[in-house]
Amino acid sequence: MASNSFGNIFRITTFGESHGPALGVVIDGCPAGITLTEEDFLPELNRRKPGQSAVTTARGEPDRPEILSGVFEGKTTGMPIAVIVRNIAQRSEDYETLRETFRPGHADETMAGKYGHRDHRGGGRASGRETVARVIGGVVARKILPVEVRIIGHTVQIGSIRAKEFEPDIIERNPVRCADAEAAQKMEKYILGLKEKGDSTGGLIEVRVLHAPPHLGDPVFEKLKANLAKAIMSIPAVTGFSYGAGFRTAEMRGTEYIADQQDFGGMLGGISTGEDIVFHCSVKPPTSVGDIAKRGRHDPCIVPRVIPVAEAMVTIVLADAFLVQRALSVDR
């Protein structure tokens, strides 16, 4: 199986399966001398991990990271950084009935057709649990970016319930990670109602990059928007990506489009402008529904747990572009 790596200078390679002994990541291209400890990973891993609330899966993984290489006496060495998280709460027996059955809306059938076999225990490499490795990579990437850069993801829509306010301070105070307190309550109630019925829901995430560095990205194949889109679309359950005015441009006139700089989403010609970068991604409803949802431990809504993964992937893209730009820069 190829295509387990992402990035140019700053590059992550993830490995492991949902019900295997461990998952992990090898990080290449991290400069030497950066302070890094296992405790640095915990805040973001805790945001992503299962069992956080009633609106997510009940699988209770502690997700304790172990640094295997690339760090000495609390600082990066410039060598490959390897970090693993061990799986300790697998219940593979819950999936035994799926050994000969393809779940609708999952990668079961395509994985079996492509490789001649599949891991029926939660999807193997196609499982959302693989994203624990991306979050680890994002923590390291964040240490490369300028300190003033802020990356904020939040839920703007669940089902037909849409957030109208943006209060960043309350995002981590509600289980749906919504920046609108009133909408958050409605979203949570809606999700729990579907959970009782063995059903699920999708949603929409917005990510804002505040104080984004200018001049990141190149104007042809390494457009920043293209790399962000690839990064976000590589996340399991994500079905769409748009930045700035997005799909609204289909019905806009040119005079309307240029009247508001926010319509550009912080990028022109595939290069960051220095303005805030803003994009949205859609997340599908989990398709383990009905009897399957009642037998196993499944999310009725994956949106809140996708947010830290999306932030991590954005951070990796920006750190990679930042290192590329620094390598190409000359003193003037």
C-alpha cells in the first residue's frame, strides 16, 4: 500500500490500524533544537480521542503518546521523529458479524477489491482512528510556525441547525465545538435524538487561520489552496472543501466578488495574502446506523472529532509551505 505520506519538506508518514497494537507517525523535516515532550501532544490528542461525550463513540482510549526517536533531552535532533499511540480498548468481537458483510458507505468493499483482503475490525487503515497520527504531526508542525498564527476550527452547521455567532472562547465548552452557545444546545439535542434512534448526522466545519504568513504556496501545482484541499479531503468522512466565497461564486457577479476581500479566503493565485485564511469542509453522517450502531461503539456525529484533525492537517500544510518559502528566500 502506497500513499501513506504527506508533505514536501515537512513530511509525515502514518502507520497502524484501528484494531492493531498501535498507530503512529514518522515525521521528517523537523528542524533541530525545538522543545518537544510527550506531554506536548496530550491537549490535542485529548480533543480528538473517543469517549469525550454522549455525542461521540464510547470507545475509551487514553491515547498516551510514546516518542521513539528524533528527540534527545527534550529537544528535536533534526532526525526522523517517531511517535506511537498504543491501542488498548479494542473490542474486535463487536465486528465479527461484519467479517463477511460490507458496511454501506464505508471502504470495506473497495479495500477488499483493491487489495484482495480487508480488516473487518473497524476498517483497518481506512478507520478514522488513523487520524491520531495526523494530530501528533500537527503538534510538531505548530512549533515551526510563527507564534502569532492561530488556527481555529469550529462547527457551523449540524443538520439544518446553523450557527450565527462566532465566540471562539466557547468552542471547547460544548461537546459539538460550536462557537454559538444557543446553536450548540440545539445541535447537541438533535444529535442525541438521532442517537436514540440508531441514526446519525453530518455537518459543516469552518477553519480560520488568523495572522496567516504571507507568500506561502506557489502559483501552479503547489498552490496553497490545492494543498489545503488535498489535506482536508484526505480526512475520513470529509466530503467537500471550499474557501472564501466558495460555491457562492457560481451566482456572483465580478463586481460583487471583488467588493469584499473576504471572498478571496486569504489566498490569491494559490499564494497566501497575509489576510486570514478561511475555508469550510462538509462531513458526512456516519454510516454505521441501525442495528450496527446499537451493537458497536459508533459516533452519531463525527464533526466535533474531525475539528482537531482538520486543524492539524492545516498546520502541517502551513508548516511545510513555511519551510519551503524559507528555503527559497534570499536576503534582499
